[in-house]
Amino acid sequence: MPLIAHSDYSSPPYLFNRHLQTIVPSLFRKVSGVKFRRERITTPDDDFLDLDWSRQGFANLAILSHGLEGDSGRPYIKGMVRMLNAHKWDALAWNFRGCSGEMNRQARFYHSGATDDLDTVVQYALHCDCYESVALIGFSLGGNLTLKYLGEKGRNLAPAVKKSVVFSVPLCLAGSCETIARPGNYLYSKRFLDSLHRKVHSKSALMPGHTVLGAPRTVRSIKAFDDLYTAPLHGFENADAYYAACSAKSFLKDISIPTLIVNAQNDPFLSPECYDPKLVEGLENVYLEVPAEGGHCGFAGPDLNGPAWSEQRALAFLTGRSA
């Protein structure tokens, strides 16, 4: 049954609201024991992507996609890598364009629908022909990207890609942008915009005559940023057109492998549509689990620095026969 009616996640008592469940794991969780080896690959448009590998010589590989303004060093990424390595999985955490500590070369960044880059990473990982199976794991924007990719590929997905798990996914981009713009979410919105504006200024310095990037302007909402920068840089008429074309909800019906979506009902970033059971009605391969708690990319366990519930849940889905 695609809707998982009961979720066993319960937040630790000290994280007693959605904001603590979101912020504390992000800022204060320490994940030890993860060592990456970085590899830079060239994209078809002569840009680059930085891949962080945790190779242990296992037969299974998980490819991890981070969230908006994230990178491979985020606790939710490193915690998942640690869990996977401990259970005989190699891991590859890739950094979106401009997210690895060095500005990318082309007049574009990353966005919620940039599946060309994810496909480049998947095909590169498969080219070594050393893995029996591959799983895709995504968080937030990276979760939307993963689902869109799977839906676009449909039955043409590489046979080695067997399962997928995503967390805290803005399945409806327009609704989620409206949600994060609410006054109670001001700090999140400001943090994202400050980081995005810094990147625009860095890119503008490299391309001072660019029609979009040439005269950087400050905006006060993510939608305004997407209208001014994301949409025109990536071929969309405006933010609304970008959201309509790239929201993962439109691609779920075409996903051909077992896929688990986990969205906490108290996630401060997600609109109600992101928990709607109707999203998975009649779908054979996509499961939706909506725990009451967890925040955004939180799902902390009793020991903040120990395994997160999301990591245990992902492993159970990837190694089990059912949801």
C-alpha cells in the first residue's frame, strides 16, 4: 500500500517543537568517522562537479543529493554515509554546482529540476562497472531532484539503480516557497537568501557583462530570487513556470523502482500538499510516510551525535523487501 499509515518516529523530549527539531541537528550534531575522497568530473557543458566518495569496496553504492545551499559536509549527509558504510554500502555524496567551495564556471547554478547533473553523476558512477546495485538518496531540494529524475527516466532508468529514499521533499515547489516565506520562518528564509546572494555576487564578478548577473540586486524572498535569477538563468519564463515544470509531484506516477518519501508533518518548509495521501494513490512503486514530528531534515535520535532515525529508516527500506 503506497501510503504508510503509521510511522514509528518520535522526537527526543528535548527537541519539543519543529524549529528545534530542524535547527539543533543541523547546527550541533557532530558526525565522526566519515572520510571522503574528492574527485572532480567534467560536465558535458564544460563545467565541473565535485564528488565525495566513501569507498569501502562493497558491492552496493548509494548516491546522496543534498538540499538547498547544502553540501556533502552537512550532518544529514555524513550521518547517512556513516550508517551506510557500517552496513556494507559504499557512498557517493555529490556537490551541486557552486556548492563545493569553488564557484562553477558556467552562467548557471543548480536548481530543483537540474536532473542533467544528477544523470551525469549516476552515469559516471555506473561506468566503473563495480557495483551490483545503486540506490539514490535525496534530502529537501535534492529529494525533489531525485524524484524528478526517476520519473523522467521511468522504465529507461539504468537497471543497476534499484531503490530510492528521500526526506523532507518540497513536492510542490510553489506551495513550499509560500510556506517558507511566512513570518515564523524568517530566519530560514534569510539564511538561504544571504547564501544565495553571496553566490550571485561571486558569479557576477566572474561574468560582469552577463544580462542576468551583471548588476546583482538584493531580494527579500526565495520566490523573488527565483524570478530574478533562477528562472532566467535556467530557461524558465518566471518562478511560477519553474515551479510548475520542476515540482516532483508531477513525476511520481512514472517512477519505476521502489521509492520511499518521508515528510514530517511539522516540517516548517513544506506546504500541506507535500503530505497529501492523494499524491501516491494508485501508485505501485512510491510510498509516502508522514511522521508527526521530525522537522526539516532532522529526525534526530536519542543521542544527537548517534544514528538518526532517518538513517535507520533508509537502511531498512533499502535492505528490506517492502516499505
